[in-house]
Amino acid sequence: MPTYTTQQIADRVGGRLIGRGDLAIRGVDGLETAGPDRLTFIRDAKHAASWSRSQAGAALVWEEADFEPGAGRALIRVKDTDLSLAVVLEMFAPPPARPAPGVHPSACVDPTASLGQNVSIGPGCYVGPRARIGRDCVLHSHVCVYDEATIGDGCELHAGVVVRERCELGRNVVVHANAVIGSDGFGYRPAPDGSRWVKIPQIGFVKIGDDVEIGAGTCIDRGKFAATTIGEGTKIDNLCQIAHNCRIGRRCILAGQVGLAGSVALGDGVILGGQVGVADHIRIGAGARVGAKSGVMHDIPAGETWMGQPAQERSVALRQAATLRRLLESIRTQASKLRPNASSEHAEREPL
Amino acid sequence: MPTYTTQQIADRVGGRLIGRGDLAIRGVDGLETAGPDRLTFIRDAKHAASWSRSQAGAALVWEEADFEPGAGRALIRVKDTDLSLAVVLEMFAPPPARPAPGVHPSACVDPTASLGQNVSIGPGCYVGPRARIGRDCVLHSHVCVYDEATIGDGCELHAGVVVRERCELGRNVVVHANAVIGSDGFGYRPAPDGSRWVKIPQIGFVKIGDDVEIGAGTCIDRGKFAATTIGEGTKIDNLCQIAHNCRIGRRCILAGQVGLAGSVALGDGVILGGQVGVADHIRIGAGARVGAKSGVMHDIPAGETWMGQPAQERSVALRQAATLRRLLESIRTQASKLRPNASSEHAEREPL
Amino acid sequence: MPTYTTQQIADRVGGRLIGRGDLAIRGVDGLETAGPDRLTFIRDAKHAASWSRSQAGAALVWEEADFEPGAGRALIRVKDTDLSLAVVLEMFAPPPARPAPGVHPSACVDPTASLGQNVSIGPGCYVGPRARIGRDCVLHSHVCVYDEATIGDGCELHAGVVVRERCELGRNVVVHANAVIGSDGFGYRPAPDGSRWVKIPQIGFVKIGDDVEIGAGTCIDRGKFAATTIGEGTKIDNLCQIAHNCRIGRRCILAGQVGLAGSVALGDGVILGGQVGVADHIRIGAGARVGAKSGVMHDIPAGETWMGQPAQERSVALRQAATLRRLLESIRTQASKLRPNASSEHAEREPL
């Protein structure tokens, strides 16, 4: 781990140092667990009271924080605690684990594939015929790139990632371990005699924009005949399922285990909470948000927040839930009055 | 991409050509995005109006469609638009991406394993002792087949698929990337003194029928002492979880992220929507359907459609939801009458 | 398959043999499917009636079971049917499928990695710089251990498992196929100008206690700056998502497809049903249980059972559900009385 002084850290984040500038900081830790050689962070007044009990040597705090560091300690006031924390974490980040530059001798790169300058192709990788790997790409071990897939400059593909044939990744895309890009869409039709399911060929591909990040184990199906698309700067968490023909806008956030059925369209900047499901062909407008675990059955206008199963606009859903809760409570209260001897222990079996 | 004339396509799908038979078609695309050298499809009268605005050269339409192709264009009337589309997509499908015939030099095939004629075993594959790979099988890169597993004729296993020991796949099974067949069932019992969980050995296997397709990242656990079974022709989407001892019938459809707990039994032709969960030991009768995101806590009779959490028969669930919605609306309306000055802005906090 | 006499099995499980002690038993099977050379098990009086119709040669039964084995058959009375079944399954378990001892020639082990005695490193494995693999570890094919990760003694990592840099596994940890340990946490902040998401570096790691078992396809994200921790003896099923900074206690059970958002804390012995989702920073006390498919939005006190979406204490949730069901039924009954001609067939469209 590298070491920086509190002054060096304040300079790097462009913050205002209060207290000692010469403290040696060797890492970042939480308010309760940090020791004297660690920097912590305090986002709001609610947590400020814990500072005096903390053992941390220094803390990033918000700009208007008016408490003092105390003897032998330091505070660094910054505009945005979280962004400054990101900068500090970068300072302390160990060098990334990466395969050596070049092509590992155990990797199998088809002679018709093209490799950009300064690529690192790890042990056991497979790069198929006519695939293209851009410059500065890092493929960790056992990455598999099928025929004619294109990986843009500066991408990092973690171990076990599979990119199917003809899929296209933009620049600086990060794909986490064991994710699958371009699996067949799930399309079948009953045979005329109903005896079996006929597979609809899935001859499209997946097109992923620049600066996208895709979580571990996430699966993105190829389009039926055109592309499933993921817009620039979108971030997708682990174990999400993106079905065929989806069109995801730019700078969207999809939390863990989200599932999009076929042909869903998300505008730019849409945020979906964990385990959200969206029915096929639904359109969600730019900037809309959907609460965790919701089931989206209707189009959502731009900018709105929806929640519930089935999802509704947030204020409607909250009002309905509150009305229902009061109604059930009032029924229960009246029932108790009518039966003064009713034991609360029987409530579960005798609710009215 | 190959090129076909509209007449050739009409002949191949057995449809009736209206208009130009000599148009050169080079692919399939959507009604709004297709150009003059592309075929599109129109399933119903609702979308027929868009035909005149579309740039597509030709379209598959339903048999009784009564509109005209217009100058220099073509319509192909067919019995089943979707099945005909499947045929056309097959015509335009690029050759599949496949490892070369034979065993790639980097693959590791145990000397006691048996390989059928005309197999393709890709880079980095592992085939364990006494495993059997049927004729015409394709194993993409990094597929791992544990000891004594059996892969039937004509199967395709995509990159990163794992088939655990003694599992059996029928003929023409397709398994998508990074799926896992035969992982241990999740079975534990508290130790007598409560100090830890004792693992129940999972010594069974998985038996998969002919023509099954299994999605990317899906996991199917082996039986405790017998088989977890997947019936012939069943199709399972990505990231599904099938627990130990499940018995899935023939021609079922399981959409993305479905989870079946242990010992669930599905009859033939059951259809489960995305993110459905089914509790352990539940039985779902043949031909039953379950709406997306439902939680099934009770057995479902054959042929019925259920939905909700907990799932109920569809008409019951819809009726209850409608009754509840009207009830809550009427409470709200009455509350507004009683408090004429109540601002709707307070509705969220003061719903009654 | 090995063969044991009923007496040998009774001795091994410490049970009391009733009936024939010399029957040859060649395996375990269900009550309905077992033949004369198979042992089955009967947990309670409800299933005892099926014994006379079963073809099984012998059965494990509970201690006070008072029915007779019948001619030529045997019963073995035991304290805990399930634990005894575990013992018997172990007796009949085929030898485990494992790569040969030593390092497979196709594996790539960095010269700076350290390997304990008696390891089995399978085909195509990758072990990175300064990684440590404890004694008696088994790495099946294509396992990938990044730089400086530590795998404790006696661990088994199935095919395709990825352990990212600096993660630490305790002793006797089992990780099933294609699981991912230590993927980046999902942390972003909007850039000051809102033009993009800034990634918060995820420089922590994952620390897993002894005797933990992790299901196929499950993903566990590394901490932002400290560790995501999984306590000793905890069992996690397939396709679960554990986000960054989670702290999971000892001996917890997480069923399939559970999702924990960031910084969730579970006490010891917590049990989460399938598809449960838990919001970020939630604390669930020791011994608490959460029903399948619940969405946890509030802290749960130790020892309580919660369910529903949003989850509530079980008796509250059940009482509310029962009250609501009765209310909706009474509305329907009254509506029918008021409109005597109303056909039930219209119920769906005319619910009131």
C-alpha cells in the first residue's frame, strides 16, 4: 500500500485541509473501523457526532462541515464527498491484476483474427476467426470471443466471459467474469400440429456502446434479426437478463438481477432497482426510475418514478398502500371492540 | 449475406406472392427500419397501416390480408407469419460459428472417454474419464464434461458450459454459454447440537430429454439420489435455477430467471413467465400457465392460468385486484368529499 | 454401486433394526420408486400408510414408528431420519469426480504462486502471481485464481469458478461451477456535470470463512475498500447476488436467486428463502427468517420471521392478508345480493 500525507490527499481532491497536513495515511476505512493511519469519510451531520469517537486520522467531509478535527487529526472539506472518495480510492488502489502483455502461449488466437497494439490475451483465451480485438484490450483467462466479434479499444474482459459471433463492443467496455454477450434470444412458436416448439432463428447480434460496464454472470441475448443495443455509459450489475431486441439507452443503471423481456426499450438515464422485471415491448422513458423488485407491465413516461407489482407511479402506489394499511387497521380495531375478550393470540386465525 | 428474390422466398415458405416476384432481398428487418432490399413482416391489421410508410421491399403478411403491395413492392401471404419468418431467417442465417471438426489440440479428452463420429471439440475443452460424446456434437471452447457424463448425438454446448459427473443429455440438446448441468442440490440439516449444517450428499444426476434448449447461465442441480429430469422439447431461458429432484415435463417453456425449489413437478406444456418462483414440492398440471413474477405456493391444476404473489387462478386474482382498486378509489373519493379543502399534495401522508 | 446388508446400514446409522438384517441393499430411492434392493425413508405417520404398497426392501423410519416391516423386509428406527439418510447416501456415494493429483500439464500456475501438499489442479486452470492454494485443494478444470488470492486447505472449486485478486477463502470451502468471487462492486456517482457515471474504485476484497458452500453461478462482489465477508459454515445456493460490503454471519442459509444490495448485514443463522431481495444497508438479526420472494426494506430483529413485499413480521403479514381476503369476499357477496342476476361469468369485468 502506498502512503500519502493528509496534505497530499487534500491537494489531489482539491479540498480544504483543516488540522494536521503531515499525517501519514496508508488507506481508507469506515468511520468505526479506521485507525490513525487511515482516512475515512463523513457525508452528513448525522454521522458527524461519531467523529470524536473514531480512531481515524483524517476524514473527507462536506464543504460546510463546521466541526473541528481535534488534536493531531485532520479534516478535508470537499464539494462532493463521494467523488472525492473515488479519487482517494484510486490513489490507494493496488496495481490491477492483469495478464502479461502479449498473447499467452496457452491462448488460441485464430490466424484470421486481428489484434490491436498492446493487447494482453490471458491464459487459455480463445479468439475466433476474423474477430477483432482493439488496442490496449485486456482479456483475462479463459475469455472466449467467437467468430467475427469486435472488441473496441481499451476493453477489459474478465475471466470466463463469452462474446458470441458478430457482437460488437465499443471502447473501454468492462465485462465482469462469466458474463455472456450474444446468447441466442428465447424465441419459439408452436408447430402447426402443436407437437413441439419451433425455434425462431436468432441471427442478429449485440451492439454495446463505449464506456459500458457489465456485471458478472449477466446475460445479454442477441437480436432476432437486428441488434440488441446497450447505449454508451450504461452500467449493468451482476446476474441481469437482457432479452433479445432490447434497446437500452445511454447512462442507464440496472441493478442486480434485473430482467428485461424481449424488445424492451429504455430511454437515456433510466434507473432500475434490483430484481426489477419488465414485460416484453414495454417502453420506459428517459430519466425514469423503477423501485427494486417492481414488475413493470405498462409503459412509463420519461422522468417518472414507479414501483410495485404491478408497478404504478410512485405517489399512487404509496397512497394506495397507505390507504389499505389504514383500512385494515380500522377493521381490526373495530373487530376488537366488538369482541372484547378476543385474545391477540388468536389474531392470526381469527383476523376479523 | 445471401440474396433471394421475392419469388424464391414465397416458394420456400409456401406463401402466395402479390406484386413483384423479382425483387432482390438481402435480409430481414423491422417495418420501420427495413430498406428496399429487406423483407419485413406484418402480423395483424393494426400494423398494416404502417406498410405504406415503410421502405421495405417486401413483407410477410397473414393469409387474409387484403391490402396491396403498391408499385414495385411485394407481399407474401402465409398461414402463420411467425413460422414463415422462422423459415426466412433460416435462409439468411450466416453459417454458424463452430470450432473445426475433430478435437482441438488444446482440448483435453481423457483416453477412456468415447467420442462419436464427426464431433467438434473446441479449444480448451475438457472431457473426463468414461464420458461419452455422441456423433455430430459441437463443444465450443472451454466446455467441461465431468466423468461418466453422456452427451447425446447432435448436441451443441456453448463456451464455458459445465456438465457434471454422470449427467445425461439426450439428442440435439443445445446448452448456452456458462450454463451448469448437475451442480449439487442445496440440501442441509442442522446437526443434532445445532452447531452447524450437515450436508446431505447429492449423489443423483440430471437427465435431459431430446431437443431441449437451456439458456445461458442457467443452473440445474442434480437429484439427491435419483435424477432431476427435463422432458423432451422443453425450452429454458437464461439464468434459471432448477433445484434438485425437479421433474419438468415435455415441451415446457421457462422464461428468464425462473426459480424452481426442490422436487417441483411440472406437467407437459407448462409455461412459466419470467422471474416466477415455485415453492418446493409444488405440482403444476399439464398445460398450466403462470404469469411473470408470480410466486407459486399451491399446486396448480392442469390447464389453468395463475398469477400473483401468492399466485391464484387468474380470474380470481384479476377480480380481487379490480375490487381492491375500486374500494381504494371509493375511499379516496369519499375522503375528498368530507374534506373539501384537502389538497391533493397531502394525499400521500393523509390518505383517509 | 456398493452393496450393504440392512444390518450393516443399521449399525452405521446407529439405528434399531426391525425385521430382516441380511437383505442386500444397493442404493437409496423414493418410497414409490424403490425396488427390493433399495432403501427408502419415511419421515412421519402421514407417509407410513404407503409402506405396505412400496416395493422397497427397507426403510429408515422415525424412532417411535410403530408399524411392522412385513415379511422379508426391514425397518431401521433412527432418531433423525434426515441425518441418517445423509449417512446412508454417503455410504452409497460414488467416488467423487476429481482431476488427478498434481498439476495438470495444461494448467498455468504462475511461478510465484504457492501450492500446498496434495493439491489437484485440473486441466486449463490458471493460478496467478503470488496466489496461495492450500493443501488438499481440488481445482476442477478452467478454474481461475487471480493474483494474490488465498485458497485455504481442503477447498474444492468446481469448473469455471473465478476468484478475483486478493480474495481469501477459508478451509474446506466448496464453490460450485461458474461462481464468481470478488467481482467489482457496483458503485457509481454522477459526474458533477451529469454527463456520465463516475466509477467508485472497488479496491477491497472478499473474505470467506471455513466450511462455506457457494452455489453455481453465484456472484459475490468485493468490498469498496474493506472486505465483503461470509461467515463460517454459511451455505449459499445458486445464482445469488451478494453486493459489495455485505457482512454475512455464520451458519446462514441463502436459497436460490437471493439478492443482497450493498452493505447488508446478516447475523448468525439467518435463513433467506428463494428470490428474496434485501435493500442496501439493511440489518437482519441473528436467527431471523425471511419467506421466499420477500422484499426486505426494514431492519429485522433477531429471531423474527418476516414475509411479503414489502416484508413484514409474519403474523402481521398473515393477519393483513386474511383480513383483506375476507373484506374482498364480503364485498363480492354483498354485490351479488344487490344484483341477483349477475352472472359469475362476468365477474372478471364487473368485479363489484
